[in-house]
Amino acid sequence: MLGFNDLLTHSGLDSRKVALIFHTTRLAKLRRMLPWIVAERPDLFDAYQSVHNAVATSTLRKRAYAASFVRVESGHAVLAGVYRVENFAEKTTRLIYADSRFGELARDFGATDTDPAVNIARADRQVQFDLRLTDHLRDLRGRIHIPAATTQTYVRLAENYHGPIQEISAQPVWAAAAPGWRDFVVSGPEVRSLPAPWLARLREWRGIYLIVDESDGLRYVGSAYGEGNLLGRWAAHVARDAGVTKHLGQRNPAQFRFSILERVSPDMPADEVIALEHTWMNRLHTRQFGLNA
């Protein structure tokens, strides 16, 4: 049975020089977005895997290469890439986390473990790695599926790993399929960074939607029936563009959570969509106790 170490050997690498990094975070929001970050925001992924806990740091310091895996919707771990350990150095945590990428990861993608304030308070110094993506197995990035790690030790020695390759997919599987409209629930920051298939769905759909400000639970009901449909309206709210209500426009869109209350026919007249929107305002009392005033 073909194993990952066989592929390393084929690519000219000695498994005894390689560490395996399994990014299987328990942070649900980050776990959902991490494959997309690998594909679309490699700058953020570089920052994310530049710092590790003490056990992982000890292992990585002894290896010339690291093969990184991220968990995808199927539960498998998919190859993000093979990286050369270019350099590592102990630095002050204040210097490491002055990099704005860590704040963006924490704020917009739920990576609370990279929050600058938390890490600065935790320790004075930390080792930071410079991991550079190589050409090894480049064509198989996002395509090699192996069992995800099930232990807290997320960095392992490659020569000790004997799990099988479960699949080599025809295409990279960076983004999960877009959920159905009833399960389409995203945060404000996620609206700005959704995978293309998700954006396409929102662009197609029109209907009535709900925004909840998670800072205090207040709600806003809106309707989408014009250019861009739901995507156009949600993007406008996140950007605080014209068209948002006074009360909503004064709030931080990073705290918004969007969901769809009801989808409507793509040719429903605007006045009928607006009338339906008002019935939802009445049912959810968002004029009296929400943000539709």
C-alpha cells in the first residue's frame, strides 16, 4: 500500500529529515477556513505555522523540512505543501506578534491562539520559524488525503508515520462545498473572505436575511433582490456602504453573523420581496427590539 513516505522518497527527500505538521485545530471557525487560507492567503498561513508550542518547536528545530497538512470537510488531512525549514530564532513575543497578520488571523478567522495580546501575556520569548514552500510534491498539494491526527501531538517524525494514503483526488479540495441556504451562516469577516463557490451561491440567491450583532444579540432583518442579490447586500453591510440603517451602520461588522431566513424566486417583484421582509420584521420584533428602527 502506497504511503506518504513513499512519495517523499520519490520526490528526493529522506523521511528522516522531514517533520509532519497536522493542523487539526479545535477552533471551529478557523478549521473551516484554514484550507481556504492555504490556497488564497498563503501569507497568513506562513504566519500561522511560524510559531508552535514547546514540544512541536523541539521537533521542528531538528528537521530540515516540514510537510504540512490541514483538515478538510471529509475529516481527512490534505497536504498543504512541503516546506524547507529556512531558519528559526528565539525572539520576544512582542516583536513576533507586532506582525499584523497574527491580529488578522485572530480577528477575522477565529485563530484565537494567535491573538497578539494573549501570546504576549503568556510568555516573554518564543521561537519563530521561517518555513519556505518548496517544489517537492507541488502538483499534489490539496490532493493527497491521509488520516487526520487524533492526538494532541500535532508535529510528528515522518519516518515514524505509517498511515496510508486514502486518496489522491483529481483536483485540489481547498474549499468545502457551499452549504444549503438553511445552513449558510457566516460572520462579517468571513463575508470578505469566502471561497469562490460560496460567493457564487450568494450571488445567485435572493431572499430575506438576518443579521445578529453578537456583541449584544440585537437583530436586523433585510431583503436582497437587486444586483448581486444576497452577496451584494451582505458585502455592503460589511463595508458599511450606503443603504445600511443608521443603527446598523454605527456598529462593528466584525461582530455580525449573517443567515438566510427565506429564499424567494429570482423573478419575484421587488415590492413582494419587501412585503415579505416586513412580515419577518413583525415576527421577530426587530423594529421594537432590534435594529430595524
